[in-house]
Amino acid sequence: MGQFVPNLHSNSMSLHWFHFRDAVAFKVAGKDARRYLNNRLSNDLRSLGDGQSVVAAALTAQGRVEALFSVFVSPADVFYLVSDGGNRQALFAAVTRFVVADRVSVEDISTSVAYLHISGSSSPDEDMPRPTPDTLIFSRRSTRLDEFGVDVLCVGDPEDIISSVQASLGKPLGESEYRLFRIKHGTPVFPDEVNDQVILTECGLREAVSFSKGCYVGQEVIERIDAIGKLPRSLARVRLSGAAEAIAGAVVTNEAGAALGKVLSAAYDPQESKTYTFALLRSGTYSGGQQVMCNSLRGEIISG
């Protein structure tokens, strides 16, 4: 078995990796695959070449997020769509909803992949040894936890892949560690913060949208809000003093007690005795550095 060897960045202070155990992956092929996906997803896939990737969302007509994928392309216009998590049946329905007479096949390959994030690494070399000879590896730069990082999709035997990665990189981050690191770094994910309760651009994910490619489902809402230049709500990070990890849905207020919005996710940092949260707040009601309250804890808005 070959070892998984990332290309480390010389300025990296530390190396962490995380295995998305609940990742959902689809293989999309067929003569109309590129055209169909380009019309279904929010980003431009028309000129995406072999080995390239983008982040793209499947939206409702109201611009809300049904799925958020990293999209990887292999030869012969075979596309691999992978989500950090979510309900497999719901995601499959979101991808295939508008397939009518299109020559497109969508296969759920979630049990045949390992999806990873490596923080502190630049893009792995193309000639990187495979955990097994027939493992396909796709990667894209990703700043989930650090300025330098990669998301890596390995299509092959998941057990062999993870064993190989662990032999090279050691123990992966746990769920709570990963959540804390990404919230502190300001990385929202599907389905925790990015889901069908929000409009895609409320989460700041403009890189998942093409504003020049033309029609796709949900385009009208996204384009109209962008033209107005003001979102109804936006995702902000709030740091609270004390431990309050299980506070999803809790109301964030200003010091006068007026509601600003609600918490979507949270993670406690025991070293700082602080709770870091993502909160969806009404635009125009807050500013960075503002003092707030949530669940009887004082805090401040650290971004938004």
C-alpha cells in the first residue's frame, strides 16, 4: 500500500486532517452531464477541465440551499459531486430533480469514497502515491481551517484509504475539534449553517456563484439581491464568554435587549473559556465589535 503524502507548505506551523465520515458523493456521467449540471448548479461548469474543481450549490427557485458540493471533473466529462454531509436521499433528489429527457446518469457512490481535509498543506502532487493502485484522487485548495489547505476526494476502498492516510499523518481531528477550528476561522459548511433555511449569499459564499454564466435554478433571486446590494440577513461570528456549546437556535440580542438574530452553530474553546458561534443576523442591526448577549452570556460580534 502506498502512503498518502501531501505537499507541505514551507510556512505551515502545523498539519491537521479531518475525515468527513458523513460525506455524500455522486458520480454524474452521460452525454448531457455538463450541460445539465451547469443549468442545475450555481457555478459555471462550461469550461471546467480535467482535474479542475469548483464549489457549487443546488438551489430552490427562492435561492435557498438544497445542496452544496465540491465538483470535480475527470476525463470524458465524468463529474464527482461531494458534500460534507446531509441526507443522501434529499441530496440525490436535489441533483436529479430536473432530469427529464437528459442523457444523464447519477450514481450514489458515498460508500466508495473517502473525503478529507488537510490543513497546512498545498495541493498534493499529481504523482502522489495512491493508497491502492486504482484509487482516484481529486483535490482542490481549501482554506477551511488555515490559509493553506486542501480538500481531497479519494474514490476507492475507504478503509484502505483512511489507513494509509493515518499511517502518514497520524490521528485525525475529532468532530468537536474540527467544528471549533472552522468556526474560529470563519468557515460555514453544509448543512450546519448553509442549508434550505438560508439564501446562498447570506452565508458569504460568493465563490459558489457565477454571475455571468446565465440561467440556473435560483438565479433570479441571487441576481436581484446582488443588484440591490443588500442582503436581508448575513452570517456573523459571535464570541461569548463562558461555555454554551448547545445553543443552536438561541437568540442574540444587543445590550438593550433587542433581537438581532439567532445562533446556527457553536463550539466551546476550553483553553480560552469562550464559545464561538455562527449566527444569522438581520442586516443593518449590528456591526463588528458590538457587544451582545446570548443565553445570559456576554459577548461580541467578531465578524460580519
